[in-house]
Amino acid sequence: MKFSIEQKEINPLNHKINNVPVLEFRNVSFGFEDHQVLSDISFKLNKASTLIITGTHQSGKSVLMRLAIGLMPPDEGEIIIEGTHIEKMPEDQLLNIRANTIGLVFQESALFTSLTVYDNVAFRLREQGWEETRLDPIVREILRFVNLDNSLEKYWEELSVGMRRRLEIARALAGWPPLMLFDEPTAGLDPINTKDILNLILGARDIHNVSSLYVTKELWELWYIDTHYVTQNPDGTINVHQKDEKHPQNTNVLVLKDGKLGFYGKPSEFEHSTMPEVLELTHPKGFFPIE
């Protein structure tokens, strides 16, 4: 990957950030028959920001993600994407919202094994009716962004595990949707490929103002996302920088515990929290640090 780590002064975003959240949950609850999965969940995800969702097994993380894209309506509460309520929206309108506003990267592969790298990325835009003359530069831009611009004609079986995951991200980012949902996108990857994926997510946020819901059980990923930011050189290469105190805080953490909101706040608050729901994650042996 074309990354370099360095410390430098921050560059302000080129785009104005408005005050309308990209995604908002207001007192959202959901259950299956007699099993309550989520209870009274509220949060906001602002533009060019990351909300990291974590928690123990079966805490409701995946259900929250599916509610966020309208795959299931909530039993109670409101779900709002860029100012538009989707909790009671008809399916045809939801399809339009998903196509134009949301990119998805789940643990399960969504690649078409019979299509080339180029055609995998172009597929979503073609489905939306983009003309080839308009589509081509967009596809090449995103493949250059994920460092697959020299692999346009390769097929799934010719790609490494890391390249396949980068291709999935490229497919989801085609057209730069304002909202991305990542459900443990680094699962099964080695540390080098994992860091490459994290840097791509940071680049989408810091260069293209893409906001992300990011589900993970790996706390080091939380710290990495919170303490790094990305800039792009004129030749398209990407630099990864350590944040300093001058850099705006654009990462929040949400902890789910048994479907309830166990914690919601800044990573620094998460790090020093003594709430049982947080200590269960940060100090799993007995929940408290060993003196």
C-alpha cells in the first residue's frame, strides 16, 4: 500500500461540515417475539466522523447495523439518515436510500467471483444507471485509492485475501457515499492487511468526508482510528499521520451490553471509564486492572 507514517501540522478539511447528522438513532428499540435485542438506543453520527461500536458477543451490534440501513424496522424510535426518517419508509424508497447514500462492508464476502476487479466496482454504479463515460473515471479513481489500479482485469481467484477485502471496500465506496457501515471488516486478516484497511477507512473519512459506523471487538483498532488521520498527495499516494491536540476529535465509541447503551462518548472517556460495561472490555479478567 502507498502509505507513510509521519507527524505534521493538520490540514483543515476542504469541505464545509454541516450540522445535520449523517445518521441518528432516537430511542430505538427492537426485539424478536419475547426476546428484546435493543432497548432505547440513541446516538448521532456527524459528517466526516467515525462511530466505533463494540461490546461482548450477542450484545446487539449486528442488529443495530441492519436497523441503520432499513433491513428491519424498529419496534419503537426514530432512525434518520441525512435528515430523512427511514423507520417507516416503503421498501422502494429504502432501496433508493441504500443505493445512493450507504456503502456496506460486512464479514461475508459480497464479491462477484465471475467479474473482474473493474467490473465488481462498476457493478453498483451500472445498476444505478450511470453512463460508461461518467462511470469509468470514478471506478479508476476508487481502485487507485485502494491500490488496485494495476489489477483491473484480475479475477477473484487471482487476488490475495487482503486484495479481496480492499476490493470489497472499493465496491462499497464507489461514488463516495456519505455513510459507510463496516461490520468487523478486518476479521481474518493479518496485522499488516488490517492496518491497510484501517488506513483506507481513515482516508475515506479525512479526504472524502465519508462517515462510518465501525463494528469491532479489537480495541487496538479503536485506538488506531482515534489517534491517526490521513492526507493525500497530488500523485494520489496517502500519508498517515499521528494526531496531536490540535486535531479535531471526530471519533466516538458506543458500547452495547445486552442490547442496552452501556457507554457512549469519546475514546479518552472510554479509556478512563470505570463503568462495568467498559471494564468488561478493557480489563476482562475480573473487570478491574491488576495492581
